[in-house]
Amino acid sequence: MSSIATITPPEAAATPQAGLTLENVLYEKKGAIAYVTLNRPRVLNALNGKTWQDLRAAFEEARDDDEVRGVILTGAGDKAFIAGADISELAHLSSVEGEESSSHGQAVLNLVENLGKPVIEAINGFALGGCCETAMACTIRIASETAKFGQPEVKLGVLPGAGGTQRLPRLVGKGRALQLILTGEIISAQEAWRIGLVNEVVPAANLISRAEAILKQIFSNAPVAIRYSLEAVTKGLETSLDEGLALEASFFGLCAGTEDKKEGTSAFLEKRAPQFRGR
């Protein structure tokens, strides 16, 4: 139940590098950005078992490619980023199969969240159920003005099974999360921004270019510091404040010993642009 922006990225269209060949996901790379596109527009990019497998393969490729410094996740078509679970598949799941399916989806989104590289989701259309859960695993979420969000699984007799009951309250608070989950309410992009579910709302035509601009801004900074910042925030949220502060101090120390720190501080004092090397 979810929706992604139409992709062909404006810049990627010029000289994209072909990547993996997958059945339900397109993977392209341009420079330091990998573009992962859900490609089942006839069924609103619904997440079936094969699509989850393809998503895992695409993000493993992005993770292991040293040239890739960030990912833009989006969806083919102009109606849905991802329409959530494939209901025809969900209808036939047994209890055991349901648990296995939930665990598999969770594992894929854990990979996305812990990629070690920023992932920006560009959402244009319906981002429901599994799509909303996919969005929450990304580093930053950019929505079009017409995007819609929700976790309507209770209307199908199940609950969010790909991390929704855990990530949603961490993003918007327990009360708002429970209201969305228990009512199955679908909210607008503007409301999603108000409660902190998305970072920005932009015109649909600007979705990919805005995501690219954010990544390029991130890329101008020290790669090691970016990686450790991502890890400190993600892991720190799962610990106590004291444990999180200790983790932060450890990563700060690691950064302090890097060539990038030496270059960054020298460039600042010399009033010039830094030339980071990622070490």
C-alpha cells in the first residue's frame, strides 16, 4: 500500500550506468548516486515476495559499491510509490508464512536503514502500508504535494509487519502512531510533514531534483563523518542516553584521527574549500 515518484531522474536520463537486471526493480547509477525504482506500475508497485527479494539485491549492490555514496528510492508510475503489500499474495498466507514474510520484509528494511549511506525516498502518490514502512527506513523522506500516507493494515485483519509498529512511534510519537495504526487513517503530505513523518513537501516535478540536491550537499562533507553520524543516530536511538553519548564520543574519537578531519580543519583555517578523501 504505498506510492513512489515517477522516475526517470532528470540527470540520470543523460548518461545512466546500467546496473542489476531485476524483475520488479530498476537499478541505475549516475556518478555517486544509485537510483532504485520499484517497477510494478500496473499493480501500483505492490510489494510481493519477489519485489522484496529484488529490493534486497538492489540495496546490497548499492552498499557494496564504493562508488555509490547515496541512494534515491522511488517508484514507477504517477499514482503510487508503493501500494503496500500485494493483497492477492497476502490473502493466502498461513500463520507460519505470515511470520516469515514479516521477518523477511523487516530484514530488507533493516538493510536500507543501516546501509551506511544516506537513502532518500521520493514519494509521489499513495505511500500506504509497506510503502510507508519502507519510507520510514530511509534516511530522509521527500513527498510531493499530492502524496498520501497511512498504515491501513488493520482494515485487512493484520497489523503493520515490516517495521511500522516500531519505526512510526519513533518518528512521530506513540500517540500519533497509535492513532494512525488503529484507525487505518490516510493522511495528506502536509499532515505527514506536520507530524514529522516526512522531511519536506515539494511539487511533484521537483521530487527527484530536490533529492539529488540534498545528496550533493551531503557529498560535499567528509565521507567518514557522514557514515559515523548515520550510525551514531541510528544505533543511539536504540540505547539509553548515557549509552548513546558514549557511542557518540567513540565515533567522535574515530573521526578525530582521520585525514578528513585534518583536511577539514586546515581548510577552514586557511579559508578554502576542503578536499575530502574519505579516510
